[in-house]
Amino acid sequence: MPVPAVAPPTPTPAVGPVSVPTGLPDVLSAVGRLRNVLPPTWHVVEADSARVPIGWDGEAGGVYVMVEDTRTRFLHPSGFHYYSFYRVWLMPSTWEGEMRKTPYVSDSAPAYLLGVSGDCLAFYHTAGGNVWDDGPGALCAALDLDGICYAETEGRIVDMAVEDRLSADADSTDADGVALDPRHILGLAGGGPSLYLEYVFPPADHDSTAATLSDLTSELASQVFTLLPEIESLYLRRCTGDSFTDTIVQRD
């Protein structure tokens, strides 16, 4: 239950010259775009570059902005209070990264894919964000992103037309990949240059080593890129019985 909090507006931090990859907005530009869509009680509280999305491993780069609502605060189970917030990371469109293994029920959520554009992959992390229900859509609009309809764990979405393309002729493809079994597809969305795929690996692979998981990921991605030639970037969620880990794979 939100607890009313009286607090002065948080000032926007001073942002000096920074280096960001070509094609991404600089930090000041990203701050300005996001500030234009914030509700009245929301403010930019952090801005930086050369970051990696929270909960992910990969090369640091891109732009990071955090916005916060000073109207409401929440009590964390650990005993501290926090304001509603969204963190946004803009990474180069060619960026590849790996989410650390995450339990389905966890006190600490990683960043998830927010949307894509020709120049970037955007990630977000939020707590208490439900006080601004259209936040992800507004952030996508401000940053000129195509939103990704990824699958929530309690209500998964599968694009049947894309699934038909992935499963038809899978056995006859020249790719050296694992066969894409529709029974293992839990979520499938996207189109154009980017695709979201949530896939359960066979039970025998649930306890596989990281190296084996990497090999299976490479084989599955190869299959997807062969069957869907228009796809350039695959956002793959790999599921087990009690956990998941996401990865970004680019077409070679």
C-alpha cells in the first residue's frame, strides 16, 4: 500500500561530456527526451554512460537514465523505503549480453528488454512502476523505440504465424541446430529485425553446464536465423523448471 511522502523535487544531476557509441543519443539528449514524457511528480535522478543493464553481463556502453516518482514511496521487505522508479539503458543495436540466472520468484529482478530501434536495444528495470501503468509505452515513444511484447510468466504470448514458420521445414533445414519443438515454445513475439523467443530446453539439459547452455543457444539461434532471414537480433529467454536467463544474440 503506497505511503504518501512529502519530499521536494529531486534535482536533475549535472551531466558532463561523455563518450557514447555512434548512433545512440548522448546522455543530455536522452535525459531531455525522457523528461518530456514524465508525469508531473516524476524527475530524472541519475544519468550516466558506459553501464551494463542490471543483472546482465556484457560489454559496458551506451546510455543510462533513472527516473523517480517523489509522490509515493514503498516499504521494502528488508526494511528500507524507496520511491517508484524506472531505470533505462540504451545499448548499441549490435550489443550482445547475457542475463545472470534468475529464479522465477526473486526479490531482485534483472533488467528486461523495453524496445528496439535501428540504433539501439533498450532495457528497463522498475520497482513500484505500477503507479505509472503506461510508463513502458511512454518511454518507448520518447525514445522512438518499437516495443517488444515479451511474455510475462503468468500470461505467455505466442505469435502463431511466426511459430508456423519456425516449425515448418525445421527438419529439412541446412542449419546445424536443434530441432525447434513448438511444445517447448512458451513465448514468441516481434518481427522485422528483432524477435523475442521464450524456450524450454529438454529436461535432460536443465542441469547442463554453462558451456553446454551456450552451445544449445548457438544452435537454436542458428536455426532461427536460417528459418527467418529477416531477423537480425534474437532476444532469447531460456527456461528451466525454476529459473530463466535471457540473452541477446546477433546474426553473424
